[in-house]
Amino acid sequence: MAYKGDANLEQLLKTAKETRSLADIKDILKGIVAAPEDIAAPDRWLTLFKSASDKAVAGQLAALKDKMAEHPETIHQNKLADTRAEMARRDIDGFFVPRADEYHGEYVPPRAGRLEWVTEFSGSAGAAVILKDKAGFFTDGRYTLQARKQVNAKDFYIGTTAPDKKDLKRPLTPTEWIEKNLPKGAKFGIDPWVMTANEVKSVKEKVEAAGGTLVFVDSNPLDAAWKDQPAAPISPVVPQPLEYAGKSSDEKRKALAEKLTEKGTDAIAIGFPEEICWLLNVRGGDVPCTPFALSYAIAHKDGTVDWFIDQRKLTDKTKEWVGKDVRIHDLAEFSGSLAALAKQGKKVWVDPYSAPIKAQIIVTDNGGTVYTGNPGDRSPLQLMKALKNKVEIDGTAAAHIRDGAALTRFLAEIADPDKAATHTEISASDTLQGFREENEKFRGLSFDTISGAGGNGAVIHYRSTPETDQPLTAGPVYLVDSGAQYLDGTTDVTRAVAVGTTKPSADMIENFTLVLKGHIDVAMAVFPAGTTGKPLDDKARAALLEKKRDYAHGTGHGVGSYLSVHEGPCGISSASTSVPLEPGMVISNEPGYYKEGEYGIRIESLVTVIDTGKKDADGKNLLAFKTLTMAPIDRKLINADLLTTDELKWLNDYHAEVQKNLLPLLEKTDPKAAAFLKKATAPIQKNTTQFKINGIKGFLF
Amino acid sequence: MAYKGDANLEQLLKTAKETRSLADIKDILKGIVAAPEDIAAPDRWLTLFKSASDKAVAGQLAALKDKMAEHPETIHQNKLADTRAEMARRDIDGFFVPRADEYHGEYVPPRAGRLEWVTEFSGSAGAAVILKDKAGFFTDGRYTLQARKQVNAKDFYIGTTAPDKKDLKRPLTPTEWIEKNLPKGAKFGIDPWVMTANEVKSVKEKVEAAGGTLVFVDSNPLDAAWKDQPAAPISPVVPQPLEYAGKSSDEKRKALAEKLTEKGTDAIAIGFPEEICWLLNVRGGDVPCTPFALSYAIAHKDGTVDWFIDQRKLTDKTKEWVGKDVRIHDLAEFSGSLAALAKQGKKVWVDPYSAPIKAQIIVTDNGGTVYTGNPGDRSPLQLMKALKNKVEIDGTAAAHIRDGAALTRFLAEIADPDKAATHTEISASDTLQGFREENEKFRGLSFDTISGAGGNGAVIHYRSTPETDQPLTAGPVYLVDSGAQYLDGTTDVTRAVAVGTTKPSADMIENFTLVLKGHIDVAMAVFPAGTTGKPLDDKARAALLEKKRDYAHGTGHGVGSYLSVHEGPCGISSASTSVPLEPGMVISNEPGYYKEGEYGIRIESLVTVIDTGKKDADGKNLLAFKTLTMAPIDRKLINADLLTTDELKWLNDYHAEVQKNLLPLLEKTDPKAAAFLKKATAPIQKNTTQFKINGIKGFLF
């Protein structure tokens, strides 16, 4: 008899009052297939299913069993049960599953998608805690709906804020949930490769508060349970030449060595691939959107580096490029090399925020000394990398001009209501990507494009899927947040624009203008050296806050140079209180405003910190921002009357700069877009003749 | 372009002078498939293969990559490299891979076929040692040819005696190889679940002799590396009713409790499923040929038992059967329960020969005391189980009569030269199995039938495969060693018989008769209580040794009662010096003689030890054997002149007994076989008229 499918069997099971789920039944069948056939009583296995007294059920169970026996390569797993069995093998009662992998980056390769594997949750932020008899899943508010759809609430407590405002109870955080649910005397496991010392600290506190003990497992139970876990990625590692890097690896390594010596350390264990790629002037392709080569490194105070990487990613050219002061080893040798160093009694810098806590453990267990800096200190490489050199700044500026031209061609296309009407969110982002791909230095997107029409624009980290995709003109405001990787720089830009034939409301225009005021006030800020991001974040929100409005995200994040689109240590947010802004940093300036279900506004440009050459009364250098992003800000959404004279001047000057930079490129490639650019960047005047259409104020231009 | 297959690509690679193997290349492609696609440079991955400068190679690599991407469920592994990566994760430089699994039995389920997975060796005995840069595989002489065929000598040192006599150098044992190859300071890993304390001891000595340290890993690196590892088997566990078991589980548990109390222990941790199945009067079907339910147990001195088993194997009936004094838990709870016991300061008996050393570790680590008995002592359950009760003995005897009838039907068929000519080794064993299957108490074979024609009969543990299968009449002597599991007992019988039209040589007949003398001398031995197997082993070999001939295996092994066909603690061999034979034991009596490439002779019957009711001069009870196996011994191969009068009388008496027991059964079911039986068991006379055919002495009957 042939197997008639899961739906059919589920119906039969229901009729026969089977209490087990189909997943559980498949799990049992998997074990039955793995046992020898009972030649004397070939049907005896059916006694394990009470519902098999029903002949139809028995027939279909037999058919399913035969099918599973024929396709042993298709792995049917009860993931949570298998994980718990592996936990029991390791003698632990609980286990923490972060989103991060061994390299602690934003993107993880399929192999490291452990959180998604065990919870089915595909978002980019979250964590799970698995105990013997219960489990919890946790994510932030932006993923609430997705979590409820993907994560099985029978298996997991779902800790995320409610999407509707009625449920105001704050959900538990992972560590609060641990404290509440971990039995006294329990052993709680951590994979010390996928968590940093800083992350472990907070878990440890709560585990001990619950009367439990924290245990470091020597292998991840999920990897053991995950039978069809993909391979680790292999992608070529290529040199990042001096024409883009601006500074030789030798120079960088020497500068790092000085910092190591300064702190009395012998070496630093680096677990963060973006720092390694920057230090060695190489790039890879192991994860989406970020040109990383997943690897570890140990940099020594003599300026040499031991680099631990799957050597199959390296061509002879790349090996030659990194030079003889960079000793190449297999990834598996990292532990042993670090232990050997520790055995010599060396003092090793291990960043508690980015390196796996395992690195600390190895050093300590082998008699070495761990240096973690002062509380709050980050890896010295963070700041070194953040302070871009002139070649990097020039490259980034050049990349932004080419990227701005591509974005403007796209904005020109959707400014035509007839053209806009032919687009959905997904076709729009595909079109934009197509314009970018035409550039010869294009290396990929720097993150998945956020293409949000109408109400979808209000979902801060929206990703359009075939299920959510809607016409671009679903609302009068369309938000597109996108960026790309170029050999000479990384871009990240958001524009919200009016689309279609429905005119934007006065409310939309007012909020857009308030956001723009914040954006401009940051862009034209002048501040003394030593200033951190916090006061600039205040500035970005001021206009909105005056109207009791705000946005639930930071104003700015650091951006790499053909590296990660999100990088430390600098930023513009209420939390940016420890790292002063310094010339050469590249940061985003992106205030926003979101009206749930209606529209989203965000105006994002990248800026670089410059020295004005002037000093304040205390003799401190006065710093300012130079905006790198080159793309028009939609005039149809601006009420110039709400702008100060200085703000308006900044806007007109910016648009003039955009026109000057992009027009030569567009005139060559896309005359229609060039014509659009001229109009879109024309100066705006205050007291522009206003008129009303359908009772809504608008501007004529 | 379609993929043209491995052979084609290997040829292309060879032409292009690629230095990597196809397996290594597939491994790299697996990583490439797991990395994001490089949309800007979709062919860049080809730079990782120098040979891809050849366009034909590049095309086929691309086709293979596409094929692998389409079938991610097909797992391509570099098993040894993946195992070493998992070893590195566990920070160990070496790892021991025994054939045994967590239950230390002769048969392992597919899930525990770790040795075969990593070495490709499919035999039933062997071990591997994996170091960082080399590995060794070890097996005994009977598997030499198979090992050379299956195990890749580029990856593994192959430690096994040479099949030809020229290479006389004794190969290294696994522990000698460790001592020789393990680098000083290395950490050598052991999975404490799959090795007993006794096994670990010898490894530890050599590891330390090499200057290394023994480390217990908390999870097996092979399980983590083995991505398509099958599930653990699930097979129904059924009651073994009193009509076959003869003694209630309650009685057995009470008797065990007395032994625990006697030794001052609180409990015993049982890691050997056959002991658990015997103690609880249950049977299962998790491994081939042995009715085991893989599980662990802890028996307490109050007569109760905690049983740790995948509960999905248990029907309500079975749960009810074991009763409330047997507390059922999930398998994963074994560690925790044992730890809890140890935390109470209990003294726990852990057999160093059959329980995983992990059980000792858990007890010790948690403050308990481990009791292992005196040096050489076995688990108390071994002896308890070996001393069969009257119901078991009667059942076994009954099973042997039914089994003998089936075997005699088979012997009758192949005694007809025309019929014999239609058979090969495999068709013959299938036919024999068919006769056994007709019995309603038949539950399966007790081991894979050894069906060896001519020279194949000389391969002691021969298993016929389609490659080695040959006509039954390949030589004049055919050896068949087979057995079955019945609800009331387990059988194991070997007969060597003359087949076909070529008459057996005088040499064959002489050797058969010498083997028979040994068999009879054991069978009719009378010995005082306290006698171990060793003097009986001497008796079995005496006739052969007089002619400077011998056989390279023991003479007898214990046999279970509808349990394992090989069980401890008793045996008949040169090593059987510590366990005295006692009434109720069931043992095999199987001397043999093997002429390489020509023929194999073995005469095996099971016997049970009985009390003669007489005493020797010292007042010790005189014991003897009663032969249980009922099957004719081929008269065509016997030279009665070589037998003593007592031996001949034994043979004639035995054949009379065989006829008496089998004839009623065969007359009903198979008149032809009944006729054969009558002739085959007719009394033999000394000085029987002899005549020569083609110069070879034979007997007329």
C-alpha cells in the first residue's frame, strides 16, 4: 500500500483517537526502521501504537515506515527531544542557545543557524533556553508576529512583547526566565565558543540566583542532535589591496603591537572576523552581506600574527599577500596554540565583548593571564578600525556617489506614478539591486533591502516576503532602506518617498519634516572633541519630542569600509556614552517616525566625522560631520515652513552637492534620471506658494 | 551542463594534474554550497581549484556543485577529517574507537556502528585509534583479508596478522600502537560510555607510558561528526512468561538483593542488557540475533529496580508485567539517578567488565563508593543467569529437539547429491532458515549462519556474501554452523558433512574422527565439582594434539536461555580457569580442525552440566554433561576404528537418542527426512566392512 501523505494519516490518527503527534510517531518509526526486522513477527512493531488496532491506521503506518526505510538520507527529527537527549549525555539540565555563532557576528552561516533549527524562528535576533521539561524563546518586539507564527507555543514559552497594545505585561527576558524556571541544584550548560564573557556573566548570575551551577560543555548538544547540519562555508579569501585599504597590514599589526605592549600584554586572541579581515587586509564571503572570512587569530606584540582558518579558502595568491609574518594554521589549531602561549605564562588580551569566553578559559586553564581591559573597554582593534584613513574615506565617498546614482535612478523610476503602479515591494527592491549591480566595484548588498509600502514601512526591520509583499503604492509613503558593498566602501541609506497618485497627508508631511529637522540638526552639528553620541542622539529627537513623538531605535551606528554595515565602537544613541566621536569615523544619521499600520519615515545618510580646524573656548578641537550619502530627500514630503533658516540652507546646500556629484554620472547613463535629479535637488524656498488639494496642504514645484 | 559522474570527473582531474582526491573536492564543494552565492562574481569559487583552469574540469565541478546544492540531504563527508575536527573541539589529540557500543554486547545497532562508519570495516571485531595526523585500525587474523579490502591503508595503519604465512611480523595491538605513536604531552580521549573500566585500564597504561594523559570526553566526537547517523533502534519489549523463564523476576531480584547485602553494597548499576532482560523477565528486539532491549538499570538491595529505557518501546502490557517494584524511567535519567544515589553516600557495585566506566565515574564524582568485586570477579548476575533452572533446561532441551528436526530436514536434503548440486552456500542457509521458520516458537536466528563449502569452511567466522558464494559441492566437506532463537531456548549447532559425488579423502576422515574423539571425550567427561573449563579444553584437543594438530579457537562458550548465544561467565578454553562448571550451565562443545583453502571441520553440540549423584574420593560431587543438541553426526566422515569402544558406544547411544527424539516429528512432517534420519543414526560397528573407492577408504552403510 502506498503512503497517502501526512494529512491523510493525521486524519486517520485523529479518528482512531491516537494521542501522539505525527512528529512523535515519525520519530518512533525512525527507531523502528533502525531496529532489525522481526522475521518471526514482522508486524509486532505495530503493538507500539494503540491506534494501530484500526486497520486503516496500521496500513498507513506500515506504508510510512517503508517509505522512511527507503529514504534513510531524509532525516526526520524530533529536534527538541534529540537536543534534550544530547543534554542528558552531557549531564546538563539546561542549555542556552543564542543566535550568535562562534564568530559573534550579525550574520551566521546556515551551519550555525542553531536557534532557527531548534525553534524554527528565522529572524536575526533572539535566544532560546532549553530545560529538561520546558523551554523558552525570546526575541524583541519587532519580531513578535513572526515568533508567534514560527515558534511552537506548545514547546516554548514565547518571550516577546505583544503586537497589540492590549497585552502590556512585560515578557520575561531569557535570564529572568532562567531564574524563574531553573530547578535548584540544576547544571546549566553554555557552549563557551558561541558566547562572550560578557554574555556569560549575566546568565551565570541568574543561574546561581536560581541555585544552579553554570557548566561549560565541550561540545554543543545542538550540533550533535542536528543530524543534517550543513557544512561550514567555504568561500575564497582575497586580498584587499592598498588602493582600498590605505594602510598596509604590516603597519596595522605594528600599531596593534604597540597597544599590546602599552597594556603589558604579550598577545591578543581575536575572535571577531571583521577585526581579522581589517588587520590582515583580506576579505571573504562566508556569510551573506558582509565580506568576512570566518577565522580566529592571535596577534603578538612582535607584530606577527597566527591566523587560524580553513586553509581550503586560501589561494596561493592570498597566502603570498598576507606575508610571512602571518603564520597560517588550520582553524582546529586555535585552541592548542592559545594553550601553548598560556603555558609559557603569557598575558593574553581577550575582549569580553567579542571573543568567545572559551578563549579566556583556555588561557586561564593553561597557566596564562587574561587581560580584559578596564570595565567597558572594547578590543583595541575596534577603535583602530573605526578611525578610517584618508584612502578609506575617499573610497567610501566615491562609493557613495556611485551608490547614490543607482538609488537616484530607482527613485526616478518610482517617482513616475504609472511606473510605481507596476511595482510591488519585492520587484522594487530587485530593480534597485539591478541598478547597483551595474557598477563594476559592486560586491553585493550590505544587508537585505527593507522595502516597505504603506503600513509595512512602519515595521522597523521589515523584510518583504511573498506573503507580505504588496503594491508599492499601498500607501502614499514608501520607505526603502538599502545599501551595498563596494570594493572601496560600504553604503547604507534610507529614503522615504511619496509614491502613486494619493497625495501624502499633512500629518505625514509634518512628521517627515520633524524627522528631517533631527537629521539636519545632527548633520550640521559642531561639537568639541570628547563628545560622545548621546548628545547628538538628543539633538536628532528634539523636534519630534517637542511634539511628544519619538522613534524606538538608535540614531546612528558605525559602518565599516567594505566590511560590516554595523560596526563598533561608536554610535549615536542614548547608550553611546563612552566612546567619543573622532575624525575618520563613519556613522549613520537616521532618525525616523513610524505610524503603525499606516506609514514609516526614516531619513538615513552616512556621515564621517571631520575636524573643523577650529577650537572651542576650552581649547578643544571642534568637530563636525560631513554627509557621505548622496541622494535626494523627497521635497514632496517637506514643509519648509517648519525648518529654520539654517536647516533649510543645509538642505539646499546638500541637494546642490548631490546634484553636482550625481548629475555627471546620470547624464551619461540615464537621461531620464538626470532630469528627475535636477528637479528633486532644486532649491526650496520658505513661504513657497501653498495650495490645498482635497483639504491637504501641498507644495507646488 | 549535467554532471557526468565521479569516474568522468576523476579522469578529468587526473588529466588536469589536480592533487586533491575527489573526496576532498566534494568536501570543499559542500562548504562552497553552504556559503552565500557571490552575486557579483558567481564563478570566484573556482579559484579554489587550480585544476579549474581546465575548462572541462570547471564545467564538471560546477555541475557537481549544482547537484550537491539540489540534494542537501545527501551528506558527503570526509569522515576522518570531520572526526578530527570534533576531536579538536574537545581539545583531545587522540581518540579510541572500539567496536562496542554503550551496551558492550556482541551486536550493535546501526546507530552505534561507529567503527564501521569511520573505517568502513564491517566485521564484528576490531578497534581504531585516531590521532591528529595518523590513525590505526586493528582486528584479529580471521578478518585480515576483509580489513585490507575495506579499510583505506592511506588513512590507517592496519594492524592484523597477514593472511599469507610469509609476513610473520606480529602486528601492533591498539595499545602498543598508541604507546608508539602518541606524542608526549598529548591528551588521549575515551568515550566513557562505550568502554568498560577493564578496557580503559590497558589503554590508560599505554597512554601514560607514552607521556600522555587520558581524558574522558563528555560526548563522542564520532557522533557529532556522523551527520547521517541512524536513530537508536525501537522495538517492542515483551514479557518473557514464567512458562519459559521458570523463575519470577521478584524471586530473581530478591536473590540479587541478597548478594548485594552480602557484599555490603546498596545497589548495582547494570549496563549489560542481557542481565537486565533476564532479571526483569522481558525480551526485546533492538539488535540482530539477540532478543535484547537496550537499556540500563540500577538494582537495589531492597529488591526494587530502576529501569532506564526508551519508554516508547513499552506497551501497557509490558509495563504492567514488570510490576510496581520496577520503576521505569527514560534512558537519559540513568546518570542523574546514579548520581543521586552516590550523593547519598551509597556503595554501588559496578562491574568493571560489562558496565561503562562512566558509571564508576558518576558514582565517584558524586561522593559515592564504587565496589568492583575481587580482581577477576564478574557481575553477580552473570553466574545467576548462567545457572539455568529446571524450566529453562527443559525448555532448551525441547527447543533443541525442534531445532534438530529442522536441521535434519536440511541435512537430508543436501545428502542427496542431485539436490546438493542445486545449492550454493547462500541458498543452503536460506533453506535451513526456512525449515526453522516453520516452528511456531521460532523468533529468529541466534547468529548469522556460517555456510562454508570446501575451502570456505576453513574460514572460522565465514559469512557467505554474493562475492564469495560458491556451490555447496565446491569441496567434499561442507560446514554449517547455525542456530536459532526460540521462545523456550537458544540453539547453536555445527555439523560438517560430506556432500556431492566427490568422496571425502582419508585425510578428511581422519581429521573428522580426531575432532569427533575430542567432542565425545568432552561429552562423556565426568569431573568433580570445582572443575573449570580448562581441563576439558585439554581433553577436547588431546586426540588432535597427539598428531600435532590443533584448532585456533576455544572449545566452548556459555549460551543463554532465549538470550545471547554467547554468554559468560563459564566456558571451555585455556582461559577458563576461574569459573567452575556447575549444574544448570549450558555450554557449547565444539572442537574443530581447519585445512586452509581445503575444508573445515567442526562438531558442535550444546551440553548442560548435570550432577551424576555420585561423589569422588574427596567427597566432591561428580558432574557430567548432557548433550542437548539433537542432530546426526555424518557417518560418512567417521573412521570408527579410530574411536575407543567407549567413544563408539557414546556415539551410537547419542544417535539412538537423536532418532528417538526426532523421528516422531519428522515422520509427521517430512517422511523423506525421517528415512534419512533412520540411516544417519543407525549404529556404527567397529571393523565395519571397509572398501576403497579410488584409493580412498570409505564406509558402506
